[in-house]
Amino acid sequence: MFDLPELDDVIYQQLRRHDLAQCARVNKKWNRVVSPYLWSDITELGFLGDRRKNFRRMMIIFSSNNATSYKRITTPWSNMCKKDYLLWKSTVLGFSGYPDPGALQSILHSPEETGNTRIDPTSPTNAVHPS
Amino acid sequence: MKVTLESSDGQVFTVDKEVAELSVIIKEMLVIEQANQDHPIPLLNVGAVELAKVIEYCEHHRNDPTIDDDEDYDSRKKPIEMDDWDKQFTIVNKEMMFELILAANSMQVKPLLHLGCRYAADIVKRMSPTEIRDLFQIDDDFTPEEQDKIEWEKQWTKL
């Protein structure tokens, strides 16, 4: 039954992320089948909370062909806080770049920044590129 | 109108046409072989025990609205619902349910197929990878490097 590809959609779409993660750890074959369901919509990740909207917008820009420079990405949302950007960068690049979830957690749980912290693309300390 | 079905082990079942037509395959066969309905329809991949259960399911759901479009079964948009009868129906051992899913897939009885898939999903819910391996007799073939990657991904699912 779990060997019938035509049933994959029906079975795996009913599993929550935690259960999908467990299935992905069974063996190579299960991992290959389950991974698309596990990571199909990373904007569903609970930890995004109220940052989901910004995150989604950044995802759209990141996946567009114009997202070739840090400046282009940040210009449309100059009022976006740095925390959101770092969260997005860690998450998106994480699937190939292996960021440290602990570091991400520390970013998420750091004291709220007051107002809108702007990312200055000319500042060397903020010169993080999306690729 | 009655239709005769023959299981892979030669047992013959006579059912109402509207019951048999819950199977997409049988419905199509009835259209193609309209002039030859006196002969039993052979179901080469379905044994008598499973066919009896499939017929039992179809008898109960014979008046349900038919759903032809796969989109309507997208479980993300519309979760698969079970009434009390369905819950009773699925109280069988795992092997029997897996055989029923294969029968439903072979006969294309979509509501039963999706009910079975929900049952299958419920089985692996809250199971550890080791428990799933034991249940389905699967070997762990990850290399240490792949294991590291999997462990890393696991952390993300906890966030």
C-alpha cells in the first residue's frame, strides 16, 4: 500500500508535519517519497507566527529572477525588520545550507526590537547576500 | 438490474447494478460489454473475502452522491470523513485492511480507497521510525552522512 505512488497524495497529505518527519526517517525510499510533503509549504511552519506575511513576500521575491542582489531584495521593504530577514534567510537557505536551528531560535527569542529596524544595504555589518 | 462479479478464486457474487457501479472499472466494463451482461465480470486481482467486503461497503454507500472529479478528494481541501458505519467497517486487522485498499484500488472504488488511505495514515501517526520499520519490515539504509542530514531536518520540524 505504501508502495503505490498513486496513493501517496491521499495518505501523506493527512499526516501532520511531525508524523511526516518521522516517516522521512524510516529509510531512503520513504525519505524520497515523504520529503516533498514535509517541505511542500514551509510557510506553514508554526514558528513563523505573525511574520508569515513578510516571509511569504520575501519568498516570492527570492524565487523571482530579479532577486540577484541584496539591495534589490530589501529595497521594496525597507521597513522590514532585520529579524524577519534573518529568519527568512536562515530558513530558505537552510535547505541547502544547513543553518543552525539553535541560532535561529536565539534570533527569534531575542528581545523585540523597537520600531522598524531598517536594514542598511550600505552597512558592511548588514551585507548578507541571499546566495 | 443485477450484475454478476467473479473473484480471482472463482466465487461469484450477484449485486445490484448501482452497487457494482460504485467501482469505476466495473462501470466502464458495463458500458463496453453492454450486450454481454449475462457473463460474470472477472476481477482477477480481488479475492472472494475482499470482494465480499467491498460489496458490503458499496451496498451501504449505494445512495451516496457520486464524485467523479479527483479534486473533490483532495484531503487538504476536504478532510476524509468517516461516519459511525465506516468506523465499524474499518475495525479489521491491518492485513485485511491493506488487502481491501489494494482491492479498492484495483476496482477503483474511490470512497473506499480514500477511507483505507485514511486508515493507513492513522496507523503511522505517532509512530517512531523504528516502529514503522518493524511494522512494515523495512531496513534502515541511511548512511551516517544521510542520518546527520535527517537529524538536522528533524530539528526544523520541532521549531
